[in-house]
Amino acid sequence: MTYNELKSEENKYVMNTYGRFPIALDHGEGATLWDVEGKKYIDLASGIGVNCLGYANPAIIDAIDKQAHKLMHVSNLFTTEPMVQVAKKLVEKTHLGGKVFFANSGAEANEGAIKLARKYSFDKYGEGRFKVLTLINSFHGRTVTTLKATGQERFHNYFFPFTEGFDYAVANDIKSVRAKADDMTCAIMMELIQGEGGVLPLDREFVKEVEKLCREKDMLLIIDEVQTGIGRTGSLFAFQQYDIKPDVVTMAKGLGGGMPIGAVMAADTCCNVLTPGTHATTFGGTPIVCSAANVVLDTVGDGQFLMKVREKGEYLRNGILSLGSPNIKGVRGMGLMLGIIVEEGKHSVFANKLIENGVLAITAGKNAVRLLPPLTISKEEMDEALAIMAKVF
């Protein structure tokens, strides 16, 4: 079908909840995609950071194919080898000790972390210590609870009443955090780079001070790595570059390499809080999804691979800055999670122009063109994207 034919059918049958770009994608290889009409695109978005090993990755395809011939799903009433393997790799590669709970998305992972934090506090202190403190400009998901956890007022509408028990502090302002962290607070949850908020990295000193405050008040430190995790920033998780030990780490997106998965990893400080009957999900840790996640962790967990991610990030950052365009005000981020800073309100204009010219990019915050390319992107693909950027910017 052509794009116009597909769009006509979509308008009839699919809820209009997305402002989709005017293309219909068909297939891809590496970091390159083609639409239904044969137009080529260099993908600097990777499905919002999901397709971390690119498209048509033979190792992922082979793992899924083999698992599909064995078991696709059995529910969490039974143990399966792929699920156990993924959990073991996550725990061993992060050196947090602890255990893992599997879910299906980043929002589900963050819901699980919130429940874990509240039960941790309830078990030790009883009722009344339930508040979760997050940061202004944060984003933690689209469920009723994780929308309320999100520190952006524009998301707090329509769906009243929201789940109670959340408050927001100013990022990189430890005085603001200390003022908000009262006797009702059980946890502080934050992204180390605020992705949806505008690709805004937190200051390392601030993060260390938050960790210190959590230890002082016995609040759990929850790090939301839904977007920053699985090699995106040049380490397996961004927290490893901040010299901290979180109590809870949430993840999703890149973990499945294209398959839907989320996870809550709890350190040895709180890994036994959730007990049978206190939390569950039908599809979490299902074998076919975990078969792909095992390939991702075997690839991304390698030190040489992560070093290349950091090198590619620097190459792309320097290439963008070297364009010398007055429309580019700077580049921020870490590894292959980058934001091209433009005039406020113009980020959508530039993202659309890039797509028209053959580069897929998305937006973040008020002034960032967000880049989340596959971690396997080649130098040739980056050069092709940079040549198009030179024209657009």
C-alpha cells in the first residue's frame, strides 16, 4: 500500500493519539530504513532508543526464531531459562547485588519501582511515609501514576484524580531537594539525563548529594534508566558514570533490542521487599522477549562495544558542531543520547525538515532535536546524516 492509502485506513481504524510524521516505514538494515514507497532514511531515533542494535540484526533474529520454536510464553507461574539468564546478567554486570522483576515497558517498570519504595517504607515505618520526590522536567511514563510522577505540568491534565503522593524539586538544586524531602518521603526518583525534558544531564555533584540525602533519611534512590540504560550513554547504565549505588534501577527501551520489555532491578538493600502476591504481570519476562534481551546484554555489556559507543557519540557531536550553523546553539548529552539545541520552538521545524531530507530525528523539551541512533550505527551512516544536517541547518 502507498502512504496515502495506509494513512486513510489508519484514520478510519486507529485512535488519533499520536502526531505521526508523514511517512510509513517498511523495512531496515543497520541504521538505515526505507518507507513503503522506497525512500531511504538514516535513522537517528531508533524507535525512541529501542532498536539499539539496529534493524535486521542477525543475532537477534536467530535468537527469536529459535525461541519461537520452543516456547513463546508460559506466564510467570513457571520458570524459564531465558528469563533467569537476563536477570543474572543484569545483576552481575551492574555489581549491585539484588534481584530483578520483569515488566513490559518503562512506565510499568517505574510503577513497580514506586510500589517497591512504598512497601519498603511501609514494612519499616508503617503508614504515612509514601511520598516519592521527582524532579521538574522529568518524565516517567503515561499511566495515571507515572504521569503524576512526571515533573511537567503539561502532562497533569484530563485524567483526574491522579494518584496522590508525589512532589517535585528543582534539578541540580540540592537545597530544593532537601526542602521537599520531608518525613513523608520514601524515595527520590530521577533520570540522570532528562530525555523528554530536553536531553538535560544532571550535575554529578548534585547526584552525589541526592544519594547522600537518601542514605541520611533511609529513602530509596530510584534511577530511571528507561532511556539512558543499555549502553545508550557509553556505559551499560548511566549511573555507572556518576559513581553512585542506586537502590532501584528501572529500564526498558533498548533492553529488548526491539522487543517489548521493562525491568525493575533492586539492589541488595531492598530486593526482597516485593513478595508473592504483592506485584505481578502476565507478560513480564516472557521467553521470546528475553531471548532477544540476552543477545542485547551479551553485545552491549562488552567493554569494547561501549568504548565504540562513546567514540561514535563524540564523532557525531563534533560533526554537528563543525557544521558551524548559527541555527545550532550547542549539543548536550552523553554517548549516543544527544540533543541539538536550537531556538526555542524551532525544534519541530528542524526535525520535520530532517525527515523530509532523509534523516529520522525526534524532539525533546522546548528546544532540542533529539538523537538516539542505533548503537551499531556506522561511520558511513553518520557521515550521510551529517551531510543532510549541513543542508537542513
